[in-house]
Amino acid sequence: MIDIDSVSEHLLKATLELIRDIDQLEPIDYDERAKLIYQAMAMATRQGHEVGFRLDPSEPEWPVAYIELPTGQVSWHMPQFHKPYDGHTTEEKYRRITAWT
């Protein structure tokens, strides 16, 4: 029988290793790194690790993604969403989702 928790932990570790490897390349592929960080955050959440975003007061234009691992906290500066808030309400948000799905 497959131990889903074990597989999930292995995938998170592999994803974090890919992020580490991308950070060591020149030039860094920031788009690919951001995608992997989002994936790692989702996997970490499923495993019960704390994740979230905070603003770096010294670089407020770059939100910071955090994951609390059993070995300590890890974090990365991330790009901001490039479009401004369009003023949608909660109701409009769900109308848009319904229309799209």
C-alpha cells in the first residue's frame, strides 16, 4: 500500500531542492522559481506546515513567501501581482468564477 503522507513529503522535499537549484543558476529563472514556491507552499500546507506571506519593510514591493519546516523557517522574495485591484466585490468574484466554470 502506498503511504500518501510519505509520498507527499518526498514531493515537497524534491520541490524545495529544485527551488534551491534554480537559485544557484545564473541567471535565475524567477518565473519558474515562483511557480515552484507556490507549489511548495500548497504541499507544505497539506502536510500541516505553517505557510504565508509577509511584507519586508526594507523591500515592500517584494512580498515574502514563508514556509515553517521542522528544521526552521525558509522564505523567498516574490513578485507582486502586476495588475491593480479592479474593485470587484465578493459577489462579483463568485459570479466571475461561476461564469468561467
